[in-house]
Amino acid sequence: DTATTEIYTFPYTTLFRSIGQKAKAPLEQARATVAKCLGANPNEIYFTSCGTESDNWAIKGTARAQLKKHGKNHIVTSAFEHHAVLHTCQALEKQGFTVTYLPVHREGLVDPAELEAALTEKTALVSIMYANNEIGTIQPIPEIGEICKKHGIPFHTDAVQAIGNVPIDVKAQNIDMLSLSGHKIHAPKGIGALYIRAGLAVDTFMDGGAQERARRGGTENVAEIVGLAKAMETAAATVNERIAKLTPMREKLIDGVLKIERSRLNGSREHRLPGNASFCFQGVEGESLLLMLDMKGISASSGSACTSGSLDPSHVLLSIGLPHEVAHGSLRISFGDYNTMEDVDYILETLPKIIDRLRNMSPLWDAIQAKKVDYDKYM
């Protein structure tokens, strides 16, 4: 047709440049949108494949840059980070870096004073997650950021769980790098982003073409990037509404579950994501609990969803001082935009009956009742 004829009368270079520019426009608009949601500048946002890649890039890239420029080879993180951080730090240890794994204590919180005491002249990076993916505890990020700024040490936070659940402003909170993943906020799987403060030296993570300002090679997934930006925009605009809706649901669930004999809430009740509640039930095996809940139409997890195929107790629960026998009886329930208070009521009606049934079949529960084992201090 006429339109097609007119297009092909352009020189090829002009045609291809025009198409490329049209594709680049939504990409850069998405970058600006994500930046605005974080209080960052567009040139500080880099798109990745997921939160795990973002964590790897932030930690390895900063550690190697700091080693080359300043001879620093020490990293500070916490004992209950996501494996994307822990395994990255362990990989760097094999390359000669030293890592301090801070304790998180019973409440699942990093003590800023302990973090500051762990810093040395060789500290290249501090990486503390914003909110824990299993027990939902929110770390004192502004205080940690202020300490790192005072000592001139780059501060990275894995905010995969926090995005859309708490307000975030990277400048106000002194965050130098922040990792996020799209699937946690209803964007497609396989898309993430990394915020890197302008001027911070971070080595290139993936060599290749000149994409992402020559810092992350590989063709950008424009469709998923646009989806991420839209999801970020929606999540940021409704974060206070989400907090107001989910917090009462969480609190009602916690109050009801803690009426069950020998149950406990994992982590701080006050400093917690609005839609997260993590429990342990003595004398109950977590995998059996999940299967029986699933039969009743309740989807939950025991520990991290990323390690759902493992029978080992959660490293997060062990890090807050629980023994294996108690950690094995864990249950994590998460609420989102589509849940209602009626869902809470159904859980509270169903869960105690399942707990009773499992305990009636448990030799460990018999031993607890007979006081042959004592787990009182873990209540």
C-alpha cells in the first residue's frame, strides 16, 4: 500500500534508525519511571534479568572495584540474607575476600552498633537486605545507610521483598545500591533492576555490547522492562493503601495463631512487612503441614520459596537461634493485593485442626508433652 511504499523509499539507515529510536523511547521512559519510584535519577537505573543477578552485580562489581582501586577486601553482610547474597559472598571468599556475617538475634534484626563495630579500614562493601524474604523483618536501613556514609563505605540492600510494601527513597535513606525483582510486584518473571548511585565505582558484570550504558551487555527485554515500570508505578502509588489493608489482616492472623499451644512468631512483630507472618509449631513437621493446608486450598510455604525442594531447616530460622527440631515446624503465610479478611478467618478455622491432627501422629509431640524434651525458651 501507499504507506508501505513510502517507508521503503527511505534509505535503509534512516529506516532502521527510526525503528530503533521508537523501541528506545519506551525503554528510557521505563527507566525514568523506575527511578522516580525509588527517588533516584534515570541514569542510575540498570535493567537486569532478576534480583539474583542484581545482587551478584552489586556485590561482585563493587568488591572487585574496591580491591583494585583501594586494596579493600572485606565485606559485611548478615547471617540470614537471601542465598543470592550469601552464595555470592561465599564465592568471593574463595577469591581471597573476607566476609563478616552479622548475627540477627531472636528478633531477626541487625544491630547498627554491631555493624559499625565490624567495619575496618579494609571494608569494601556492606550488604544488608531491606526485608527478610522468610520472616519478613524490616532492617533499620536508614541507620545502616547513615553509618556507611559516615565511614565512606558503599551500602547495598536487597530490596526484592520491600518494593511495593514500604516507601523507599534511596537518597534519603543513604542507599548506594538497591536490587529489585519484577515478579514480586506482579511484573513478569525474568526482569529486575539495579540502582547504582552515580559516581560509585562498580565493575561491569556482563561483558558484551554497549547496552545499559555499556555496563551490562545483552539485548534489553523491552516488553518486560515496560511491564516492570508499570508494576513499579502501581506499587509505589498504592503502597500506603497496601499497608493499611494488609497490616490488620496480618495482626488478626498473628493473634489467632498464637492461641495455638506451643506456637511462636518468628522475628519482630513491630518491624515486619505488612503482609508477612512466619510461625513455628513445636511437634509439627513443616512439609506435612504444607501438604494438608494445600488440600484445604491454602497456599503457604515452610521457609523460603526459593528452597522449597530442600528438606534442610531454614538458615534464616537457625540464624535467629532456633534448633532444628523447632525450625522444621515452620509456616510462612503471605498476603497480597487479592487477599481478604475472609481468607484470614478461613486460615484460623482450618490451621488449628491440622496442627492437632499432625501432633496426634508425632512422637516428638509426645516427648514434649511428657517433658522429655524442653523447648520452653523458644516460645
